[in-house]
Amino acid sequence: MRQVIIGETVKRDREAEFAASGSLAELVDRWEGAWVDTESMLSKLSSAQLLEIRTVPRRPEFASITVQWIVLHLISHYATHLGHVQLTAQLWDQRRS
């Protein structure tokens, strides 16, 4: 997101992104830190910047889209992942019963 919206170079380790480590408190702290970072980045965008056109690397179906569209798409994508978290918690609770 940062790379496409604000042009910041982001080094990713996709494998590590799908592995949880640390205590629950540490995971919550990382989650909240990501929210603060995202909110800070998005709050600095002007109306004009939201209408700027971007191309998402390695995603030809996302060529020539606005920053606003990207933000809305990410909100939708986030909702899907939040559903995954909720279902996982329910399965975990059932297993412990």
C-alpha cells in the first residue's frame, strides 16, 4: 500500500507475513502500531492526491486506478481478513471447549 500510494520502497518478506510470533500482547501492539502508521499516512493525503492515478506493480488488472479506489479496495480486503481472524478465534474457542 505504501509503495503504491506514497511511493515509499517497502521490503517485504511474504513468508514471514503469514507467521505469527510473540505473545498476544506483542501481536496486539504490532497491530495497533500498524493502524497508527496507516492512519497517519492516509490523513496526510489531500483530495487532489486521492484522485491521482496509480498502477499497482504485478497486478495488470489494477492499472490506471485512483488512490481513492486503492484505499477503498484495501478497506474491503481488510474486512475479509478481519473475518478470517473472527472465524479462527471461533474455531480456537470450539477446540478448547
